[in-house]
Amino acid sequence: MITERTRMVIITTPGNPDSMIMPEEVLRGVLDVAEEKDVWVMVDLAYRAFCFGDEPSYFSRPRRPNEILMCTFSKEFRAPGWRLAYAVADPGLVEAVNAIEQARVLCPSTLAQRILGRVLSDEKRLKELRAYYDEGRKKYARVAKLAFDALVEAMPKAIPLEPQGGFYVFFDASAYEKRSKVFCRKLLDEVQVALTPGLDFGMEGWIRLPYAPTVEKPELISEAMERIKSLLG
């Protein structure tokens, strides 16, 4: 799929909407091909703090020459309203992007920058941050498992991907309705359950179930699944 017009390959891991983690050997192969073709590879690691099994080495290993690692405090701190991200990339590329960004937007939140500056320059706070990440990872893993199991019970004909990280259960609902937007609209209109149609991701027939909003109230997942069961009969 890489042609002479290709400039960059973008990979998201853990994925959105599928919550899958790319195997190390697959990413290594993509990087090898991209290096051969002189193409950048941007690896979007927005959900890297929410890996439910063994972390792949590319979460922490040194960056490859043609690799751009994109991360975000918005997800890592579980504060998605604060759009504050950072990149690990070639210094020359960072300088070029900064020049563009300075002309495009002024800056992220001053409050967020000051808070993060204090956190990242204090060893004690860094340890507390690691503990915060670890606690969040376990909490999200529990809710992910709950959502997956509840979906399997409520929709036995669905084909779900068991989340390996991230915030979502992605499942094939085409056995119930082949048109994902029709299915999601019916759920919303008739039982007030809001899911995302896979058509928005180029995956017709699939549905994205976000469990992050229910982390503090996991009982809402069970309620949603009971509503879905009542609709499907």
C-alpha cells in the first residue's frame, strides 16, 4: 500500500475503536518497510497507560530514526477535556512542527502546563504519578472485562474483540443489523443507549462500545446491556 506518494503511515496502539495492541513484530516490520521506502511512521500511543497485559517494548524503547511517537496527557491523566499532548520525534521535525503550530494556535492551557511542569520535575510526584497510572490501568481492565462479558451475554450473535487496552469494546453486530448507523439510532431512540457506528471508522456492521464513561459507575454497563437485551428480545 506504500506508493511513491506516501509520506507517513499512522498506527494507533492500543487501537481506537478496536482496543487492540499491535504485536511488536508487526510494528517492527512496518518500520523496516517504511525505512526502506523513506517514509515516516507515526505511532499514536494515546492509550498506552491503559494496557491490560504485558506492555510491548515499543512503549518505552528508544525511538527508531523514522518513528514519531505521539502521546497525550489528556488520556494518561484521565482528563480528556485537557487537550495537552507531546511527541517523541526527530529534533528537526519537532522544530518544523513547532513553527507551524505557533502560527496555527497560541498554546495549550497555562494552568495545565504549570501543573505538569511541577509534576514532571519532582521525583516524589513522579512516583505518585506512576501509582496513579497503575491504579487506573487495573480499574479500566476490570471495567473492560465487565463490559466484554456483559456484551457476550446480551448479544450472543455478536462477534466482539476482547479489549487489550484503551477505552472500547469493538464488535461485529451485523447478525442483528448490517447497517451500523441504523442499529445505533434504534438503540438510542428506543432504549436510550448511545454507541458509535462502525461506519464512522470504515467498518460497516461493527459497533464501538465505550466503557470509559462508566468506570466510576460500572453498574451502568449492566443496565445498558439489559436495555439492549430488551430491545433485541
